[in-house]
Amino acid sequence: MQFGLQHPFHADLLECVYAVAEPAGYQIALSAVAADRGEQRATDTLLADRCAALILLGPQAPAARLTELAGQLPVVSVARRLRGTAPGVEVARTADDEGARQAVDHLVAVIGFDDSHLARLAHVNLTTVGHDIPRIAELAVGRAIARLEGERTPTGEAVVAPHLAIRGTTAGPA
């Protein structure tokens, strides 16, 4: 198993790999990637030890190299999306897009949109995206009046930049 010393995620994963492999009757041989020890060397060390399979944590090698390795023995890439670019290489990874969606959905219960007067109440203290309401009103009424009076107005949208009002729901600890 090749892993990076600098990645805390890899340490957590190693514990679980041992917990799954040993009861199945397999031993784990480790070869680390470090600042002065590249991925190629880590992989070559495992191959020299005649490992039966390679589990590569976040491999950086080109897909062609992974395919070449998969021609020699079973190769599993962990935490790297390959999308069919490395035939014969198995992949085990988290659905990162789903994780990002979950994070954004969570941050929505703590960020509002519109910066209404309710968001500013002390007991709510809601971080929110605010609008320049006076400017939007000025543009809306001004364009309507201009049309009513037969004046030419710019066509299209008048877009006003929002502002983020950071309050207690996302502010750092006091």
C-alpha cells in the first residue's frame, strides 16, 4: 500500500485497511511517499517486495502508468477519480460532488439571502447576502418612468452588486 505521510486522511484510511485486510487473511506492506521519496520509488519498493496487489492512496502517476501497473497485478486507486482513463485500475473514492452539495446545503440553515430586517435582529444574527435595495428601487422606478415618458433607456438588465453581511451564524469564535 502506497500512501503519503503528509496526508492525515491517509493515516485514518490505513487503520481501516488493516481492519479489513487482516481478518480476510491478507497482510499489508507499506511504502510511503515523503518529501524526499517520490511516488515512483514508493511503488517500485512494493513491486520489489512482490506484493500481490497495489492500493495507491491518491496516486499522482499518469493514467498510462497506472494502466501499465494494472497489467502486472491488481491496482486499486483510492481517492482519485479516473473516469475510464486507466483501464484495469479499480477505483474506491468518495462522491466529492455529493459531499460538496451536502456542505453547501448545510451552510444555507446558517446563511440567508436578502438581508431583511429580521436577519439583523440580535437574537437571529444571521449572516446573509444583502442587496442594495435603494439602488435597485431607484433603477426600477427610474426605468419605468423613463418608459412612461417615452425616453430611451438602456435595454437589458441593470445588475447591482450584492454584499455579504457576516454575522454570528458564520463568524469566527468570539
